[in-house]
Amino acid sequence: MGRLGVTEILVILAIVLLLFGGKKIPELMKGLGSGIKEFKNAAKDDQQPADKKEDETKE
């Protein structure tokens, strides 16, 4: 499988538009964006050193 070309992307977008309709797409994108934001925050929290996490839990 190679890269997606312009034609393939347009076909995928057309199918998504047909399945969900024009009004639902902004809601789906908002949900997707908030999910990605939460994932990044969780990943950032996991990367903090252990001593900082212990200090935060003691407070």
C-alpha cells in the first residue's frame, strides 16, 4: 500500500460526508480534537520524572 493521493482522499471525504451528513462533521472533529488533546496531556504526565510526581501527590 502506497501513499494516499488526492483522488483517494476526496473519495474518503465524500463517503464520510454521505455517512454522517454536513451537520455532524464539525461535532466529530471537535470530539477527535479533544481526544487527541487528552492523549497528549496524558503522555506528557507520564514523561514527568518520578520525584515531581511524588511532590505533587504529597501536596
